[in-house]
Amino acid sequence: MEISGTFIEGGGEHHRYIRVDEPTADDIYAAVKDFWTGRENQTTEKIKEVVLSYRKSNYHDSMEPVRNKLRDIHADCDPERPFSMIDFGGANGSVFYVLKDILPDEAFRYLLIDPYTPFIEDFRKSFADQQAIEADAEQFIELDDAAFEDRPYRLFFSAHVMYLIKPSIVRRIIERAAGLTDDIVLVDNVKNLHGELDKENPVIFDYYPEGGQIYFSHNFEGYFDDVGFEILDMTLTPPRKAEMKLGYGVFHARRR
Ligand SMILES: C[S@@+](CC[C@H](N)C(=O)[O-])C[C@H]1O[C@@H](n2cnc3c(N)ncnc32)[C@H](O)[C@@H]1O
């Protein structure tokens, strides 16, 4: 895809960060969303392989700071109330596999939101006692409170999802999440976390342009500020491979 925009920084072996206008952000988002929710060119075997791989993906070393963060928040919960979390874009419950292992908690309430049917079906097969909603970002924003049985949730969590979504929609996801919880933990690209690259315009980076993977780097601090949340901490996550997912971290925001 040809991208027109203003180069900000990066390049060489790593990502180039580029400021783009809203129509360009719309086109990129449409292409990325189609990749994740359509997968029309993939065989049944390939889809099965992808689904099974997500049952194990969160055991990877790069997720250790994320596991630690979730363990700490769980330890800090009100013993009188069951721990509850929303996992937005949670694949087939990839993080829930790990949490079941590391947290002995029978009362745990987990709500998966994901737009990809094979993920939702696999999750329902594995965890029939938990809740799943098949919805993409735009559908999640429109869900009314009745869909969220355990609100207010102790936590809204989302890992490796927001950089797939354009800024105007991520702002609205955070606004909707803020109506359901006081604590939000995201795992995402952090190069523009405080608006370092741009506070107003969409910023993209060419993660793997040959494979059509061009992603967004968000000014999360600005989005949180708009809904009365502040970032409490951020820990960088190690890259999965030497050149992959540099500039990523786990961060925790809370209502002021
Ligand atoms: C890189 S995977 C991360 C999965 C999981 N959170 C994890 O860390 O293991 C991205 C996930 O986001 C979901 N996703 C992609 N585009 C989305 C969109 N526009 N709205 C909501 N979810 C989306 C995909 O279905 C997929 O499960």
C-alpha cells in the first residue's frame, strides 16, 4: 500500500513512524481490519493452526511483565467481590489460559470480546462457564450496559490490539471502557504514549509492510486524560524476536 504522510522518526532495521491524515488512517484501518477479521485466503488447516497457537501464545517470555502486572492487580482486589475482567481483542482467551494457571481463583469472571468467529467458538468450547461476545471495535462501542453482566469490572485489559485500530475509534473504545471499570491495562506500542510523536494526528508505523502490516502508534495519555484517567506506570516488554515488537510495553491507567 502506498502511504503518503510526513516522516517523523525511525527507519533502518526498525519501524519508520509517519504522521498521516484521517483519510489515510481510514484506509489503513480498513485493510488491517480486513486481514484480522476476514482471513479469506487462509485454508481451514491454517485457521486451526492460528487458533491453537493462541492457546499458548501468552506463555512466551515477552509476556512476563504482563503476567506480573495482572498478578499484582488480582492480589490487590477486594476479597469480598469476585475478580472480573474484560479482555478486548483477546483472541480465544489467550491470556486466560495463563491466568488459570498462575492464579488459583475459582470465582474469576472473564469476559472475552473478539470479532473473529473461530476464536470465539474455540473459547466457548474450552471455557463454557465464562462469557464471550463476538464483536469488533465499532460493535463493542455500541453495546449497552446490559451486555456487561459483571459491571463494574475490576479491570479492562487489551493486548496487542489497539495498534491495529485507528485513533478515532481507539478514543471511543477507551471512553466505553471507562464506563465499565476504573482500571485499564493495555499492552501496546508505547512510542507515542505521551504524545511524543504527535498529539493530534494519526501516527502509523510500518511494522511489516510487505505483509500489509502497517500499524498505529497512539497518544494514549491524551485519550486517557479525556476520560479522567491517568497512567500510573509503564514497563517495556521484551521483543519476541530481535527485530519484532520493539517499542512495546504494558501500562496501567486508573480513574483520577
Ligand atoms: C495480535 S492479536 C492479539 C490477541 C490477544 N490479545 C493476545 O495478546 O494474545 C489481535 C486480536 O485483535 C482482534 N482484532 C483485530 N482487529 C480488531 C478490531 N478492529 N476490533 C476488535 N478486535 C480486533 C483479533 O481478532 C485478534 O484476536
